[in-house]
Amino acid sequence: MKLELYMFDTCPYCRKVINEIQMSGRKDIEFHDIRKNEDDRKRLIEVGGKEQVPCLFIDGKPMYESDDIIAWLRAN
């Protein structure tokens, strides 16, 4: 399973998800900062259809909303 988190550092909802990932000790998630990498920002818009973060791509399918992402991470 490929997990990619699209985010940026100053987003409070992104920080909430990142804190959950750090507390869980997960190492299987690639981070993509859309403010530091224009290609990541473009991919987020192309695949997800909008420039909204946090967005967790699960095998290429986008999931939005920090609470939904956290619930999915805890269940998986």
C-alpha cells in the first residue's frame, strides 16, 4: 500500500495529522510539501481535483479532512 501525505508546515490541520503520524511511529508515509515543491502542488490538483490539504493519497486515491485521515490511520 502506498501512502502519500500532501501538506504544508504551517497548516494547523496538517500539523494535527503529522503529530498523529509521529506519535504512532509510522514510517510508511511519504510527505509532500506543496509549498516547497511545485510539482507536488500540481499533482495534488491534477489527481485530487483541488488544492486542499491535508490530503492522504492511499494507493493514488485522495482522502481529505484531518479527522477522516486520522481515523483511517488508526484503523489501518
